Amino acid sequence: MKSRAILAVLCAVLLTSVLCELTRAVLTVLPFPALSQFQSRPYSVRILDCDGRVIQILPLEQGLRREFASAEEIPGHVKRCFIRAEDKRFYVHGGIDFVSIARAALQNCLQKRTVSGASTITMQLARIIVPCRKRNVAAKLSELFIAVRLEAKLTKRQILELWLNNIPFGKNTEGIASASWMYFSKDVSSLSPEESLCLSVIPRSPALYNPLDFPERAFLAAKRAAYADIDLNRLRQAVFSARPGSVPFEMPHYIRFLRSEFSGLFSGVHEIRLPCSLRLQLFAQSAVRDALKKAQNSRIDNAAVLVLDVQSGAVLCWVGSNDWNDFFHSGQIDGVLNKMQPGSSMKPFLYAAALEGKNGGQPLVSMNSVLADVPKEFGGRAVYIPRNFNNAYNGPVLLRTALASSLNVPAVALLDQYGTESYAQKLRQLGFSLTDADAEYNGLSLALGGCEVSLYELVPAFASFVRDGIYIPVCHSGCAKAHGAERRVFEKDTARLLCSALSDKAARSIGFGYSQTFQTEYPSIFKTGTASQYQSIVALGASKKYAVGVWMGNFSGNTVVGKTGSSLPAAVARQILDFLEFQNDSQEPFPEPQQFHLQEICALSGMQPGAACPHQIFEYVQDGISLAECQWHKRIGERTETVYPAEYQQWVSLYHADSQVDYHSARLQIASPKDGSVFYADAGKAAGKQIVLLEVIGGADDELSILYDGSLFETISRPFSLAVPAEKGAHTVTAVCGTEQAEVHFFVE
């Protein structure tokens, strides 16, 4: 009988075991839609920089924060703490802890009230996955069944991970990772055992045990759950040190841009790592704040910075404004994307285009070209008279000086030759959103940055010079949307010649003096610009590795006080490059152009030096090109005379009256007024007192006959300059010099 009883018990145990395994097997293969749906629920996306530092943690709907942390990311002491507090037998039961149920039932019966529960971690997760509105026997049985199903479907590691990432902690916060930020302003990996214990009791009753509102209650609850390794003094200190959560909120303009333009980047992921650097971002923000403090009397309220990796185009830093929270100064407007007049910072693109010629034609200029920085009129009906920043003119200047010193008249003359439509087409190749209509509207002011562009367009275009003429659009890690493929926009040698000019401190001296701002211990190029009405000031800088753009001004469009110039943004750009290049030991200069050689030229004419040339310099000359000998310098007895070409006639009379002009070196032409010009009569002047200044250059003879509306007006000698009457109506002026003739028409309203 005894052996039969033992055999019966063994058979029962075996049958129960088989039934349990069969049940488990069935539950494992049966679909569990609620679990599948729960596992695909969205989580707050954690955005990290290149060093793994948190930039932002994006909230879900209605501001809910539910950050995901894998089981490996959650420290072991945090997991142990929560298991001890909620389910000590977690790893030994199958979802239902019958020992805990018996213990809880006994305690509750003895005390005649609910003293403790018997919910396991798996049962708590079941309630989260399939919440019940009512707490009754049916709901409890459903919870037990779901717990068994979870144990059949998931491993203990998966159950613990799901539970820790979804338990509610109050304050619109779910999951241990988000709770760590909410209550202790730190990543879950940095939680101490005492802080972990404090958090472990909050889910029992967030309204009672959260340490921000009820620190004493939270401490007592944590104390009851404390285990041997916990020091109660440190526990109290941890509980009372809890402060309202400070979730990282860095680079707000850039993250907003990414979410708007690349929303797919944030779908179905828990974490995104960007190539940008928070260290650099914070440094740039500090540099901007310091610069704005220095400019507080100049009515400059805002600034923006964009830093790119030269080789990849990746964003390393994006400062959209001085302060995102400064609503008074429109701090949430993004200065990186905001269109503004870039001023002279656009000139390098024009010079590079002119060095190559348009549409595959002959170059308009070469590095040894001499450009005329003289008073000059451009246009027709709408006359355009550009002036330099200091309202002075420098006469003949070499191309590198005209570019590096940012002289205006030579740039406008180049665009007048190149054509605004062709230039607009070139700018579009460089990523600028400039239309033909924009080019027509701005006209020759395009040469001086009269159009509106953004730092987002400027910086990658400027980086093409240190990239040997290759344009790479701004790159955002993991983004599929293309802003244009990598492409060659300038020849390699053109880009290298531009780098040579823009890094030449001597060539900058006319425009900027010998400023220390642009002198770096590493190879670098800089270009600055100021809007025509001083609404904004811009600086661009680049080394072999990094490209920086800095804008300063006001989003309201208010002009700055005084002629501030671009020294402030230039200093910020220099500081950022210094910060980035601090550990760069390479001092190799920019590479030399391959089809050019350095050759001695006359410093004034750019030609082959003659015996009379007093100053020579070295400049890049294309291989195979022979330079003509200088005709500007002539030896007369013991002294050297400079004889300027005819186009410098007016400049010589204004600045070098004792110098000579070769009046016959140009064909006869009326320099002013331009053909088709319109003048407006001054109502305050009497008839016969209003005049138009006539300036004629060139011609083979030294006498000039002026015909005004078909009648001989006057015959004059060199220099050919005369005032003609400006009565209302249409007029024609004809200049006759020997066999040459020139004519212009103008109108007085």
C-alpha cells in the first residue's frame, strides 16, 4: 500500500509537470497581440553627441517622458534594489509567487486589514500591459493568467527590462531612466544605491512617496525597504537632495531643425548619436555671450554660429541665437537658417568664378591682374556707384589685395564683366537658393553680398576652398534626405589660389591693417562681411579640418549703432577655430597650386619687372604664360616716374596730382555719366545752375570737342572733365577726339 501511495504521488507530480510544460509550450506559441503592441510603444528619444553626452531627451505626447534603457545600461545595483523592494523571489517563481500569496494572506488575516500584497514584478507588468478599470476577483485572475503568459513568452531579463522602463513614477514620468532625470537630474548609470532605493519606493504610491513633495515620507518608505548595505545617513541625504528634474536641453535650434526636416530619423529608435560636440557647443555659446557683452552699446542683441567638419560636412556646432528663452529678442528664431545680407563674405565666390571664366570660357582675371579701385559708375538707368568701407580709393591693386582687403569697386567691376545671371548660376552650384529673379533684383550689389542668404548656405560653400574646390552639402548623421550630391564647383588650383589670398596677412593690410585676429598658428582662411545698412555682420573662417560661420545682429532688422564692422564675429570665429585646433600638431600650409609657379612681378602693375620698377613681389603665374614687361615705371634721369593708365585719370587728380597719366592708353570712352542714366532736378536750384559732371578717358589726341544735343558745347584739353547743363528732358552728349567718337544719352526728370 505504501509503495502504491508513493507511486501515485510520483505519477501526480509527473502529470502536473507535464501539464505545466504543455501549458507553457502552448502559451509560448499562442499569439499575444497585447504584448506585441506594448513592445512597439514609443519611447522618448535620447539624443547624444559624439562623446556620448546627452543633448536632449525628447518628450512624447502631452510632455510624457518615457526613456528606454536596456538591461545592460541599467546598473546591477539599481536592478537589485528594485527586485528587493518589489519581488525578492523574482528569479525563482513562474510569474505567480505562491509563497508570497500565502504570507500576505496570513498577515492580512491576522491584522484584519491589508498589510502587504503579493504582486510580483511580472504581475505588475501585466497590469501595465493590460490595465483593468476595476480591481475585483475577475481582474486579479486575468492578471495572474497574463503573468503566466508573460513568463512563457519572455525571459526574466526581458520582463525586468520592460517593467523598469514602463513603471509610473508620477510627474508625467515613466521608467527608471526618465525618473532618474526627473528626481536627481542624472543619467540612470550614475545613480547611487541610496538614490536607487529612494526611486524604488515611488511606484508604490507616487502621490505619497515622491521625494520632491514629501521627502520625509519618501525617506521613511525607503528606510523600511533598506537592506544591509544601505547607510541610513546617506539615504536621508539622498532623499532630501532630490530636486526638480533638469533634463538636458542643449542645441534647441538644431534639434528642432532635425525634427522638422528629418522626422524619420526619430521614428522607431531609442537613441541617436550625432557628430556634434557639446563641449564645442558650450564653448561657442560662451564666446557669443562674451562678444555680445562687448557690443552692448552697439545695439547688437543676437548671434548665431555654425561649425562644420570640412571633410564630411557634418554639423559640429549649431548656435541659433544668444538665448533660446529670450523671447524679448526673439531667441527662438534660428540665426543659422535666417536669411540675411552677408556683405563682403560673398566676394571669394565671385573672385573664384572670375579666375575660371564663365561657361568654360577664358578667365576674366589672373592672380597677377591689377584691378582699378577708383571712383566708377556702373549700370544704366539705375546708376550704381560703389564705395569702400572707409570711403577711400586705392587706385591700382593686385587681385589678392583687392580680395583680402575686401575692396568694393574691383568686385563690382568683376561682376559687371561676369554677368549677374551667370554668377547666380554659379552660386546655385554652391548650394545657395538664389534665383534669377533675385539676381535681377539685386543687380551688381550681388558682388557686395546685397542678396539674402543664410549661414547654412554660406559655411559649406566657403568650406569648398579648403576642400580643393569640392562642395559637400551640410550632412546630418543618419539623415536620408539629400540636399545635393557632393560635386566639384571650382578647379583644384582655383581653390588653392583663393586659400593663398585669404590667408595672406600682408594682402589684408589695406582693408584691415595687421589685425591679430586673422593670424593663427595653423593654416587658416577668413572672410568677413557687413550688410549695407549694418543690420548684420558676418565672419567666415576655415582650417584644413573645420569651417566656421558667425553672424551677429538683430532679428528685428534694426541696424547696429555706428559702423561696427566684422571684428566681433571674426574674433568669435577665431576663438572657435583655436579651440578646435588646440591639439593639432600639424603646421603644414595649404597645398600649392599644381599648374602655377611663383614668379617675381612688379608690385604695382603686376607685369614682368623692368629696370625702373622700384618694388617687386612674388605672385602665382600660370605655367606657360609669359608676362609683358612693365610700362608703368619709367626712368627719367636719376628718378623713377610712375605713369598710370588712362582709367586712373580721376583717381590721380584726386589723390596723386603730381603723378603722370598715359591718357592715350585706352580707347575714347565716356566714363560718366553712364548711357541711359536718369537724373532728378533739384527744385531748390535755379535754372542753369543744375549740372551733370562729364568724365571722358582715353583718346588719341589731347583735345576733346563736346557736342551737347547736337551742337558744339565746348572744346577742352586734358584731363577731359567738364560740367554740362541738366535741363529737364532727354539729352545727348557726344565726345569727339581726333577720329574717335563716344556718345551717351541721359534724361533729367
